[in-house]
Amino acid sequence: MTSRFEVGPSHDGAHPFLTLPDGRRRPDAIALLLHGGAEHGFGRTIKSSPPVLRMVAVARSIERGAQGRVATAVLRDAVRGYNDDARSPVGDARWALARLRELYPGTPLALVGHSMGGRVALELAGSDGIVSVVGMAPWIPQEYDVAPFLDRHTLLLHGRKDVITDPRKTARLAARIGQAGGDARCVQLPDSHAMLLKARAWHRHTTDFLQETLLG
């Protein structure tokens, strides 16, 4: 990983932080990683929080597995919560995507999100430059329109033991995208929400999918 950071626009008394690719080589593709959080909460997100560290580990696995061809950018949200209509992490992710498009014009992008970050990834799937979307135990609060996914590649991973977010909703979304003609894959793993029991399997599925869909 890298120590290159950018600080995003302030809101709710805090700033988002974006860890960028290290710049020693131009990547063939970039994955933006989005961490989990809470339904409500305006407390500042700290870099040592488990949801952030979880995605740092995923990022390292992606970069190792793809031998640097798929670089990673890890977003740390300004605040912990989604916060209803404020949609706090969505604004942070929009800013991060805009910066990546400015810094790496024309580079294929992927969204990889866990839990609340999975919700953000699904909601921003139709953004410019997005080729692939990975939802890891995603929070799916509604029946999303499948149209933004039809010209994207989508991987949805969920633990069968998850009691925080619903694996049945994940499977239904993948089925609806597939029925509409999109490329959506759903993998259920013998794990819970935190992705700790089978971490290597979560990482492997994500890395393999990104290599296949971003690098061809």
C-alpha cells in the first residue's frame, strides 16, 4: 500500500481521506474500496477502525494478486453513518471517484464495498468510468433499478451466517440483474458479516473477478 493521501471536502465537522496508488507505475485499472459503517452516526471515522482496516487488507490482497496491474485507492469516510437522506458516504465516494478520474483519465475503475460500503458501491454503479462492481455482504435496503448494472460486471459476495445484512436480498439482486441480461454473479460463503473466518476466500473471489473484468 501507499502513504499518498488526499483530503476531501469537509462536512459534519470531518473530512474524508483518500489513499491513492503509489504512483511508481501507471496502473491498468483502479479499484476504489469503500468500508462499512453504521446506519446512523456523525462521529468521525478513524483510520484504525475495524471497517477501515478490513478494506486495507482487501486492497493489499488485490494488489498482490494482480501484481500491481490493478491498483487500489482506499476511501476513509468523514463520518461513520449513512445518515438517511444525508447519504454521508455517498458524497465522499462521489468526490473520490471524481479525483480518480482527474488523476487517471481513461483508466477503468471498479467499486469494491463492504456492508455500508457495499450499499454505496451499488448506488454509484452507474457512475462514469465504472467497469466492475463488487459488493461484499452489501447492505441492500431497497429493490434497486437494475438498469445501471447492465453494462457493468457485478460480483456479490455474502456469508451464509450473516445476521447483519441479508444474503437473500443479495441473491435476489444478482438474479434480477441476470434476468435483465446483465453480468451478475453471486457467491455465498460459509462466513459471517465480518468476513474473518474465510477472509482468503473473500479476497480471492474479489481479486480474480477484478482481474478478469478489468484486465480482460
